[in-house]
Amino acid sequence: MDGVLCVWDSRAIRAEVLGGHKGSISKVLAQGLLALSSGYDGQVIVWDVSQPSRSRQLLSMAGVHKQPVLDMAWQNSLVVTGDKGGKVAMWDVNRGVAIREAIHHKGAVAQIALHSDYQQHHLVITAGQEDGLLHVTDMRSHAPLMKHQLHQGSINSLVLTPENQIVTGSHDSTLAIVDVAAHGFDSRKIGRIQTDSPVHCVSQCRGVLLSGHQDGNVLAHESRRGKSLWGYGAMKTGVVRQLAVNDSQDTLVAIGDDPAPLIMYFH
């Protein structure tokens, strides 16, 4: 909308307003004293937010995306961005330069995730909003590891589990599980969970997959076997839009079309 970034002071109800984008901001990430913002103007801006009321723009990563940047992920000095036209770019955030760019999807890039187990796997994972495609690339060599259509509908959510599983949720009402630890990237070994309603968001907690649905339900399944565990009507008036689990893995927050969030405590 207005393309401004608000940096809020945690000690008071006040915000610093930063301008830099020429269109709506699609996502904001923060690590330590730096923040990134991606926008519909095709650029990613790196901000110094180390001093309250003195935030400033350090550099702009632009020129690669000609269409709106819809998602991005950040790990150490690597930033990966994806746009509405299906292009994925890798950036060195320290220098603000593109390392690599390629068209990975037919249509918009919906979700991006980075995964390193600091041993065998160093992965760039992207999911398509329109083509239902999961694209996995080696972070270091840029070699393609997997390119497979997981879903017949848009991929609305992408999560990584501590068990080295890639889990996607789709508008086709299914969850797909790529168990990298057990089967690598063998497309014949992809697990599937069929549900009764389009999946809008996915999270995980203690080996359990949690999914939020268009019909307002939150469902729980075993991540290994896909066994249904329980379901709960989280929203009375519409869709479950987001799920979040706290660091101690004992609280789930679901937000959606209801005016108030649902909070669940695990024991």
C-alpha cells in the first residue's frame, strides 16, 4: 500500500517510519541488528536497525526481479527471493549482489525455505502458487535435487521438520511429505495425507503435523505415518490463516477470520 516500514520501540508505543519501497511491502525479516524488506516494486532493502530512532537503509538489492517479490528466506549471508513470475534469485546480503537467478516455477513463487543440517543437506526449497511444484536445489553447487509436482492446486504452506521432512499444504486439500532423511528426494516415496478441506497453513510440534483449513478446523497428524490424531474447530466464521507454535513447543496459536485468536496449550 504505502510502502513504508515501521520499526517499533519495544519499550514504548512509538514507531520510526522508514520509506524506501515504491510499492507494498510483502515480507519483513530481522536478524540481530539488520532487517530485510521485500516489496511489490521488485526490490529487497537491507536496513540497519541497531539504534532506536536512527534506523537507516544500508543497500537495495534490485535489478533482478521485474515483478513483485512475494517471498524470501535468509540464512547467514544468503538471501533467496521469489517473484510473481516464477523467478528465484540468490543474493549475497553483505555485498547486495545477485549470485544466481533462474525461473523455477510457472507462475508465482509462493513459499521459500532454506535448510542446512550442517552435514549432508544444504537446501534451497521453493514452492509454486499456481503450478503445485516443489523445487529443491543444492545451496552450494546449485545442482537441482528435485523438481516434482506435489499438488494439483496452489501450495499455500511449506515447513521443515526437525526430522528432515519437507511438508507442504495445498488448496487441493492434501498434505505432502518429502522425507529427506529416510528416502532422499525419491518422488516415488512421497507421503500424502488427504483431508476434507483446502489447507491454508501448516506447522509442527513434537513430531505432530498441524494444519489449518478453509473450513475453520485445525487437524493433527503423525508426521511419520500420517495417522490422524485429532481435530478442532478453531474458527467459527471462516478460514484458519496462520498457525504458530512457541519455542518450548507447549502452546499453539491459530489466527484466521474470527476476530480473536485460538490459543491451545499442550501438556
